[in-house]
Amino acid sequence: MLTRRSFILSSSMAAAAALLIPSFACSGEKKNVGLQLWSLRDELPKDVKGTIEKVAKAGFTQIESYGFSIKDQFWGLSPVDFKKLLEANNLTMPSGHYSLTSFLSEGKTEELEAAIAAAKVLGSDYVTVPWLEESIRKNADDYKTLAKRLNLAGKMCKDAGLRVAYHNHNFEFDKQGDTTGYQILLSETDKNLVDFELDLYWVVRSGNDPLKLFKENPGRFTMWHVKDMDKTDPALNAEVGTGSIDFKPIFAEAKLSGMKHFFIEHESNYKPNPMESVAASCAYVKKELI
């Protein structure tokens, strides 16, 4: 018989257990597992259709593109045709990585306008900056200029119904006087215009703590890159769940981060082969983290 005491006890235990569940576990949107297609950079350009079909079969429901150019578009496919391919495989593309070097260095808008147009066709939420050329990030003043340009890009994206986001590596965490390039970008970009895609591997590799960043900048990290660090050689990646990064406490703070989408990425050491490797990471994330 269920007594009042046992009911209270079981209810308390259930409530306590609920606190241990990742904050997005009940959100259908965030049960999606995305893949940054750079993980398959060797085979994708050779067989776009076949590779995308394999991505869907591996268990992914979202992708993030790379390599878009005004000339070649998406590996020879127009945004319209690439969207059709994704739809045929029940995939969506909430974000894409677009090179905006000419905009960030010189203020030229052609690349940004093309990226916005492509993102709109694909139904994306984000135009994401994946990299900064070394020549435009030499000192603190450079980062302040970049922050201003990101705000301008953010305004252009917002006017088009999109968001701009910035994806980090580890160089942003190098000291620039008494601060870092990343801190300059965080503090001098308008949170109403610019989001951040936090690459968890590069944060840890640089000696920083993702949870500390979440607490200091709540809501700014609306996307993540999820890739693990090889236990023997930190310069190499590992399948998620087999390396040295403990993702469970990070995923538990998804709400504090502001995370809406995350993408598995294998940047190096993706053995035994790229597709099997990302599929293994996907399976671990689904079983253990969401």
C-alpha cells in the first residue's frame, strides 16, 4: 500500500532525479543530434548525395555545412538543390559555416550577402563565422575591430531574420594585454545581435572551463561543437565518450549556456573511418547525454 510517507519519499526522489537530467531533456527540438560536415571533408566533395544519405542513416537529424562559396555554392549544388537533398533525407540545417574574411577584414559585403541568401533558402537560423585569418587578429585592437564588424554582420543578419554566430578555436584565448581575444569578442559584441558557437574541445584544450564561461556569460552560447580529446595526445580528437572530456556536467548546464543546437565534429584522428567514427559519437550522445 502506498502510504503518505512513501508517496512523499518517492516524490522527493523523483524530483531529485529530475535535477540530474540535462535541462533540455524534455525539449523535442534539442533531442536533435547535428553533425558538422567538416568531419567528412575527405569523402563529401566526391559524393555529396551518397554522403548525406549516410549521415542520415547514422542517426543524425541536423547538419552544419562548411565550404560554401559564391562560385561553387555547396560542392556544386545550389542552395535550392542542397535543401532538396537534405529534405529527402529528413535533415535540417540550422547553421552553416561561411567564410566572411572579406567582410571582417575590409568591410566588403558580397560574401555576407551571399551567405545570408543561402541561409534563407535552407531555412537556417544562423550564419556562423568559422575562422579568423591570422592577419586580422594580431592584437587587442584587432579584436575590437572584429567585434564591431560582427555587430554589423549581426545587424544585417537580424534584418534578414537570421542570427550571426562566432565559432572559436583556441587562439582566441591567448592573452591580449590583461584580457583575451575571446573576452573582447564577448564583451564588445551586442548580445542582441551576436551569438557564439562554443567549440568545447578547443575551450578545454586552451585550458579553460566551459562551465565557467556559461556562468560568466549566460545565454550567449546558443550552439556547441561536441568533440572529444584523445587521452594520450590532446592534439587529436576521439570519438565522443572515449576521450578525456566529461560531457555530462556540460550538457547538464545547457539551459544556462543558452544552447539550442549542437553539432558533433571530428577535426582530427577520425578513425577507423570517418563515417563509422561520427556514427559512434552520435550513438554515445543519444544514449548518455540527451
